[in-house]
Amino acid sequence: MARLHLGEFEQVLLYALLRLGDGAHSGAIRDDVYERTGRALSPGAVYTGLDRLCRRGLVTSALGEPTPERGGKRKRHYTLRPAGRAALADMHAALEQMARGLKPKLAR
């Protein structure tokens, strides 16, 4: 079976979802990415990326209950599907294979 290609941005989103667990919302995902990489993501970029991952069958989303702090608006929660976990594991293994033995060449 052919490996599913994931771009770097998609990988970052999937890693954040894996770390945060089921039901993570976009704000928590943005915060996690920023804390770990220093990369500030716009809300629109996160929504677009997560929507793309949902369409590919790697992530699911569901609306939560209305919350008072959001004026009664509901948050969308995202969950990593088994296919998303498998695709991320494949990409992780491929990158590890590519990087094997290169650490000395990366030293500054």
C-alpha cells in the first residue's frame, strides 16, 4: 500500500492533536504549536488545515456545547482518527530513516 503524503504543516497539526488528545479545539492546537515550535499560526490557517485533514479522513470534528465565555457559541473539537495516527507514524518513520546518521553533519 502506498504511503499517504503529509506536508510539514499537516504533520505539525497532527502531532498537536496526538499530544492534546481527543476533543482538542483549534485554540489549544495553535497554543501547542506555538509553545513547541515558536511558530504563530493564524486561526484561518489552522481551520483550513484541519478541514483538509478531515476531508482526507485523518481527523474528525464535532461541535461542542455552547459556552458562556464565547457568548453561547460552540467550539469545534477535533479528534485524530486511526488513519491519521497511521499516516503520521509512517511519515515519522520515513523522516527518522532520512535523518539517521546525519546528526554530526547538522552540528554547528
